[in-house]
Amino acid sequence: MGRLYLIEYDQTPDKRFYLCRSCQTHIASTQDFLSSTHVSIFFEKVVNVVIDDPVHYWRDLKDRTVANVFCIKCNILLGRKYVEVEEPTLEVREGTIRMEKKNLLFWNGVLVDELPIPQFGGFF
């Protein structure tokens, strides 16, 4: 097995990010945040993940084609990537990644599902 090359964000006052809850691998920047619901966060892009091959794509309850997204380091299921969407919205469109809050931490180690996440970017 080859060596993993992971992307790590610099922790500066203007650079905040999300981590895998299981292994603390950097997953997404707050700059790529689109919006959130009570259980999920929608991102424009993510890093250090593995996305299922087309052979494993499946259709969700609203008949959208999605692919599972896993942490590259610990292989935990983090969320889904929308591959094909008939009626796109701001959050749900082709290429958008939906991550489950229960699987993420903030850059400072706080559980994502313990704090409210502001809509459209205003981070503390």
C-alpha cells in the first residue's frame, strides 16, 4: 500500500476548516461552505476523501444519483456527493457534497453538531 499524501489547511484567523470526527483529517474549508440543515452541511468542494466509483452510484429517495464519500485515512462514511440532479437548488446540484454533521469536527476540536452553524458563511 502506498503512502497517503494528505492536504492540511493552515490554521490562521482567516482560515477555518472541518475535520473528520474519527481521525481528525482535514476535510473541508469554511470558504467552501454552502449551507446547512439540522443534520447536514453542504460544501462546494472537499479534500482528503474517496468518492465511490460509478459502479457504486445509487439513487436517493428523490431520484437523484449520489455517490458515497469516505475519509481517505480512516474510511468512515462522511456523506454523499450529488452526481446527477434533475431539479437543482443552491445546495443540491451536480458536484455538491453533503456531509453529515455527526461525522465532523470544527478546526478547534468542537463537535459540529453541538454548535449552530450560521447560514452562508458568518463564522466566529
